Amino acid sequence: MKPPARKLDLVKKILADDAAIRDLSSPSLARLSALFTANNPARVLKKM
């Protein structure tokens, strides 16, 4: 039994939006990770 077309369209939109949010947040998460792994976090904070 197939789900109604509207429901399928909504799920596809949700997944596409989720992927877009992950793409936008990845650079920020990478910078945050660098703060935690840096030898001198104070120096990294000055650069931001």
C-alpha cells in the first residue's frame, strides 16, 4: 500500500530541508570542534 502523494512529498521536503540545514551548520561545527581540540583555545578565540 503506497502512502498518499502529499505525505510522500512532505517527507521528501523534510529530508531535503534537513540536508540543507546540515550543510549550513557543518562549517560552524568544524570551527567549534577546533576550539576543543586546539592546544591554546584562547588564541583560537582571538581569531574569531
